Amino acid sequence: MTVKAVLFDLFDTLLIIRKNHDFYRPSLKRMYGFLYRNGIEVPIEKFQAAYEKAREQLYAKADANLEEPHFNIRTALTLNLLGYNCGDSSPLVKKASAEWCQEFAKYVFPDEDAEFLLRGLCNKYKLGVVSNYAIPECAERLIEKYKLTEMFGTVIISGAVNKRKPSPEIFDRALKELGISATEAVFVGDTWDADVEGAKATGMKAIYIKRRDERPVENAVPDVTVVSLKEIPAVLSRF
């Protein structure tokens, strides 16, 4: 096998999210505050209940086809459940989602080895990102913030294409944009199901980076398991 490309998951692979969903309550509160100041005058408890119901309703339908509705759709549905008629393309909805993103970003920081690793690899391989996140603009902004943009030939975020890992479609899109076949690519990610299972089903080699104790998935057997990004160049040379 000749490796021509390395694709990465983003969150908890290259960029680390502070654990235990610490971002959730502050992000929800910031979005709510913005909406309250702009005429959505409901108690925060009622807003949170509507938000969680909207999320549940969306993913009850989306899960069957591994879809990823853009976060704006979730925001709009939340407002609809509260009796406010707003579409997902309305400026109010877009700005509310952006407020969530601004707060979420405070809980994300780069792995200490990420930039060094990518700069070392980008002259040898085509690089890309395939990540699950419902606000693609937020993910792209974080990549830019940490000066990683120039190293990637493609960045595919699930919320932009309405497909999420482990769907083969999101991996195939990245491979097509890089102009390579699955057998020429390696995927690096931190989850058994979305990352390892998805990459292997697409035909790629998979490197699993162990970030937490996670129960293995029967059909997700990584080619290599690492505990640090620093290990990846040596693994790639063995492929």
C-alpha cells in the first residue's frame, strides 16, 4: 500500500473539547440570552426544554440515514415549538446559532502536537478533515483560528453535507475532492463507530487514537491504535 493521503477527524483528534460537555449549558445560555434580547421572551427552562425536544425530533428522523441537519434547523424548530415562526435561513436564527458557536469555541483547544504533526505531514501527503458537527462554519472557524487551514486539501463537516460518519458518503466526498482512492488513504479518529468503522467500511486504513475508555465496536477493528498524535508519522511509514 502506498499512502497518498491522511484524513483526520477534528474534535478530540486534532482539537480537544473540554470533557463532560462543559460547553453545553453556557452555549445554550448564550444563545438564549441573544434570543431573549431580540424578542423571544420565554423563561430559560422553557427554552431549554424546547431546544432538547427539537434536537430529539430531528435526530429521530435523521439517525436512520446518518443525516446531520444543520444546527440552524434545530434553532428554527426550537423557536417554532415556542410559537415563533422562523425559518432556518432567517437572520435571527443564523445569529442565534453563531452565538452558540462563539461560546462553544471557548471550550475547544488544539492538541499540543497537532500543528507540528500536520506541518510535518503536509509535504508528504494530501491532508483532509472529515468531521461530525452540526455547525460547519464553527468547525471551519476553529481550524482557521489555530492556523491549520492551509494544510488541508479538503474539509468536510457533516452539517454542510447533511451526512455524518460513519456514512460512506461523507468519506467518499473527501476522497473525491483529494482525487485519491480509499486504498490510498488512512483515517485518524478517536471513536470506534464513527471513525474506525466508517473508515474501514469505505476501504481506508484506520488509526484509532485512544482519548478515553471506550467499548470497542464489533465491526470496527483499527489497523493501529495510538495514544498520541506524535506516533502517527512512524505508523504511516510502516504502511
